[in-house]
Amino acid sequence: MKTERIFLILTLLGITILFILTNFQKPTAEGVIYKVTSTPSSTTILLQDNPIKFIILNEAQIDISKNDFIKIYGTKQIGPNETIVFVNSIKK
């Protein structure tokens, strides 16, 4: 019984720490949208004065348009010719 309580407390503590850390995450990029291109499986965003391509996979609907200021949170992938960010979330 004691080990079950210890595992429960450690699990709750770990979830709390992860929740706190995600709230302090800095955006990968922020700026004004230059171009939005949508396909059925993904959406590609380009920002003004930023050469990085931002890709959103399998998103149903996105409420963004050209000239909106956004903050992008995601994972950066550096390739031989370009840098791509796979977007986790977007905030206006």
C-alpha cells in the first residue's frame, strides 16, 4: 500500500512539474504572417523577415490570415538547405 501511494505522489508531482515548465516555454518565433499555404494534410506559414518555414500537420481549421501577429511554439529541424519548424501551437 505504501509503494502505491509513493508512486501516486511521484506521478502527480511529475505531472505538475511538466505543466509548470510548459507554461514558461519561450516561443520558437514570433512575427507578422507573410504567406499562408494550406493543403488537406498540412498548412505552411511564412513570416515577414524570417526565412524559416513553419509547418502545421493535420490541423482542421486555423484562424489566422495574412498580416496577423502570431507567436509560434514548435520543434526546429535544421536541414541542409532550409530550416523548418513543426508547429505545436500558435497564439495571437
